[in-house]
Amino acid sequence: SLGRILIDDNDLHDINNKKLLMNWRSIVSHVPQQIYLSDSSILENIAFGEDLNDIDINRVRMAAERAQIANFIDSNPMGYKTFVGERGVKLSGGQRQRIGLARAFYKKAQILVLDEATSALDIATEKKVMESLTKYNSYYTTFIIAHRYSTVMKCDKLIKMKNGTIECIGTPEEIISGLS
């Protein structure tokens, strides 16, 4: 049987309460390993889904800085107006992932779900991104799905899974040392 997601004892998929699901979706931002990018500018991809005239450029810049992609954007002659090509073909995997992270920061979601969202980053860049997440973690709750322990070392709690089953739950130190 399928599981259920309950929010304050209300089933998220209750067909009689569609507003709950819509409200939930508005506060969650999911950053997958493979980011969808439209054939448009970096600006439009960070503020994805927002009308061009409504984009807050200062918020886009802050989101890009937090995602460690601002220097790359500023180094391009067209800056934030640089086109990424179809599905981001003009960018590396790490650059696409950082634009995806910037998109999540721009959205101002209360819950971030990062699903291998930094796997294409080198260790130094990933560390900076994770430090940025830690710095602003009072604004949101973050769920990180990762294979590298370095990605989750600053997390409050880890859930180690194997073949879809929870093996142990604890702090990063407890999980790594095998105490949990």
C-alpha cells in the first residue's frame, strides 16, 4: 500500500482539501540532481516561472551569491542576460546545479529538498554552498539526499538508508563512527 503524508494530521493528498496541497507546494523547493533549464537567460532560469517584468534582480543576485554562481555570471559579458542554451547545454553540470540552487533560494521556500543537488560540484565549491545553507538555515528546513558524507556533515540529524530501509539515525558523528 502507498504511504501518506500528514501535515498537522491532515492528509496532503485529500481530494476534499486541494488547497492544502497547493499551499504545501508553494513552500517547498526541490532541487534535483538534473536541473531543468529553459532556453532563456540565467536571470529567467533563476526566477523560473516569474514574468520577466516581475523579477526582483536584487533577489536574483543574492540567490546567485548564496549558490556560489554569481562570480561565474558576472564574468560573462551578458551577465544575468546570458542565454544558457537548450536544457543548459552551454553550462557545465556544476553550473546547472548552482543555478538550480539559486532558483530554490530565489523562491524563498520554507522547505528545501536537495536530491544530490551538489553532486556535480567540486569539494571546495560544495563546501561553500553548504556553508551558505548553514548560514541561512534559520529561514528554512533542509532535507539533503546525498552519497558523500562531506555534503551532510553540518546537518543536525542523519538518516542512513540502505536498499530503501533505514539503517540508523543520529548525528553525523554518530553515523560516521557507527555509534548509532
